Amino acid sequence: MHYEVTSQSLPGGARLHTFHDITEQKQAEAEMIAQWDELARSNFLKDKLFSIVTHDLRSPFNTLLGFTQLIADHTKKATRQELGDCAREINRSGSRLLQLMDNLLRWSRSQMGATQFTASDQSLSTMIQGVIKLQRKAAEEKGIALRSDPTEEFVTIDRDMFESLLRNLVSNAIKFTKPGGSVNVRVEPMGADRVEIFVTDNGVGIENDRLGSLLEFIVQQSTNGTLGEPGTGLSLPICSEFAAAHGSKIHVESDPEVGSTFSFSVPKVQ
């Protein structure tokens, strides 16, 4: 309940205090503030989406168009080596575009509340090896050793969410590790009913003043990789949401020029 008190002087020096119930007024003000906050958030998300569409999507498309045009113009003159180089660049840009579109689609669904958690029992080793296989080529192109420790754990997860979560963490680790570095995925027990998955790299690391906002959705927060690989700032907020769906948080430990470790936990099969 909210009350407002007014005071009025009366003859003889007395004062009249009147209490007014302003609960409805305060509730209306709170609702208005909430509506303004939601409007600000909607505008923020619109700006982020506009930024991704106008910049981050154009870059891989321009690469695809540029190299396909190069092949079309020089098919007869180009050597097999030159055609192979063009094909690899097209494949690299196509893979980057596919991952970006996948992240954008998953983020859009989560913002609309359309993401549903579908639990199933899975071999953790199989899930990790599947992600390692997907990211192997990107690691090899930078001369990065991509490894995973063996595990026999079975976990209860949303298969698509888990795959997207781990894939983004491994992809980011590769992206921010210099050529010749290493990325490792390992699993450790966490109490009796959960396991924790760690993704560790010896890359460029993260400054302390950025760690607090790293998982937040900020328009300006996108950083290029060690070889100029573009970023959108989408992957870690998506990871945070999907970790939360599994009853966990993303934990980050990092030292500049030493490397980073990202971790999250999932429940074991009971």
C-alpha cells in the first residue's frame, strides 16, 4: 500500500493531517516504467538485428560473390591451385554465414519465447566428438591443436541446445587463439548428479573490465578474431541462455595473453 500525507494548518495552531491512498497511482507509474523499459529493450534488439543484417551478413556474402565472380571471369586461365584457393574461401565464408544464421535464428526464437527444452539422454563423448569434428577444419586452418579428453558419462540434455552451446564455445576459442595454439575440451564430475564441461584455450585472453559484461547482449560488443574473423556478439549470450536452460551458468576464467576457460554443467542421467 502507498499513502501520501498532506498537512493543513487549523485555527489555534492545530494541524490536520490527511492520508490519501495512492496505491493505484503508484501501480500505474510502475506499469508505465515497465512499458518504457520494454520499449527500450525492443529498440535495443532492433538496433542489434539491424547491425547484424547490414554488416555481419554482408561480409560473408560479399566474399562469396567476389570469389564466384573471380572463378566465372577466369575459369579458363586459372590454375588448379588458384581455383582450389577460391573454393576454400567460398567454403570458409559459407560456413561462417551458416553459423551466423544459425545463431541469429536461435537468438530470435529465444527472444520470442519460442525455444522449447526437449530433454533426452545422450552420450557426452558422442556429443563432444560431434562438435570437435565440426570445428576440426577451422582449427586446422589456423594450425591449432583441437583436443578432447575421454569421458564415459551419459547426460540428460536438449541435444540441439547443447550442440549449439558447445559449438559456439569451441568456435570462439579457435577464433581467439593465435595460429599454433591449442584448444581443449574436458569433463569433470560436479557432485553426484552433474558434470562440468570446460573449454580451455591459450589464446589472447580477456581483460578483467570486460568479464562482467561478456555474456550480456551489447550492440557494440563484438570482437574480431586473431586472423580478423568477424564476430556479432551473439554467441556468448546464446550460450548463457542455453546453459541456464540446463540449470547452469557460464563461468569464465581468463588472463590476457595467457588464455581463457569457459565452463558450464549439465545433469547426469539418473
